[in-house]
Amino acid sequence: MATELPYDLIPELAPLSWVLGSWEGQGRLGSGEDDDQIFYQRVDFTEQGLPFIEYRAESWICEADGTLVRPLTTESGFWSLDRDRHDADVGPGLSPADVVPAYRSAEDVEALRASEDSFPITATITHPGSLSELYYGRVRGPQIQLISDAVMRGPLAGEYHSASRIFGLVNTQLFWRWDVAATEGAEKEAHASAILDRLPSLTDGRLAPGTPHTPGKKDA
């Protein structure tokens, strides 16, 4: 099945295009039982004309009716297809990229397909308190699976050894789950999960990815 390119997106971001935009909703910490803490979350997936997606998630402890209680945390990072480096890739640091893109068409991107229905991806996610994660995984249509390959912890970080995350688009909503193993040899346990709704985009005359939004309130 050939990759279809929406609007003017960089070709190699097409497999991840369905997640682009801004999302908000509620979730629960732990396994999601009725007595588990509720949180509100705003997630932005944005592209900057480069071959990666910028990820940012802001979370607040909240009441069941959406009333915000206090900030919970923020995490951010970059997601992309997992492939070899090319001259067209920016960095390290401010080293500029070649002006000729590595993948200029959907046909070029097809060469990165790992199997009939998936592409390999990689993601870096950084948390407050000197904790950073490197993930590898797969995107299969509107589904993403990520498994941590490395975790870097500084003195401010708590126990956190490895993790896995899944994301899926179900009836226009973004479902995600995050499982964590706190120590080496421990089984991963449910850490959090949420169901998010896509916020209206600029084409609707309303919010665009990255536009400030009031948590817990609906737009008029």
C-alpha cells in the first residue's frame, strides 16, 4: 500500500501525519481504576518543515468535571522515521542540513517500509528532573508502538528503568497507554492512560497546533 501525502507535508512524515495537531482530554494514573487519580492533558504534535515531529505534552491533576487542581508535569521530544543519517539531516547542534531532501516523494519513502504494513520509528522524550528516554518502535496505519531502548537519569530523577507506550486513533480520538518498569528486572506496570480529542485547526478558523488553549474549558 503506497504512502499518501496529505497537504504539503515532507514525504517521510506521511506515515505519522495522522497524529499531527493538538489534542486534549482526560486520563487516569495507574491502571485506570475508578479510584485512580484523574489528570487533564494537552498534547501537541507539530512539524517545522524538517523530517521530524515535535512532541509536547502538558498535564494537570484535575477533578472529574475538568476543574484543574495543580500542574502535574510536562514532557517534550522529537519523533521521526528510524533510518540512516543523510546529508539532508540537520545537526549535530546548529550544523546546517543540505538543501536537497533525502526523500522527495512517496515512492522514496516506501523504501523505508519495514514490512507490508509498518514503518520503523524512533522518539526521544525528555522529562523534568533530569530524565530522558530513547524509544524505538513501529507505526502501522493509525497505531504507534514504542519501547524504550535507553533511559538517562540524573540525580533528580526517581526510579525509572524502562517503558513502553502505545497510541491509536479510534473513531477520531487519540487513545494512549504508558507502562513503566521502575527497576531492572521488574515487570512493566500500567503508569497512565488517556483518551484525547483533536482540537479544531486553523482551517476551522480556530486553534492551530501550538496555539495556547485554556485547559479544562471548551472553546465558544
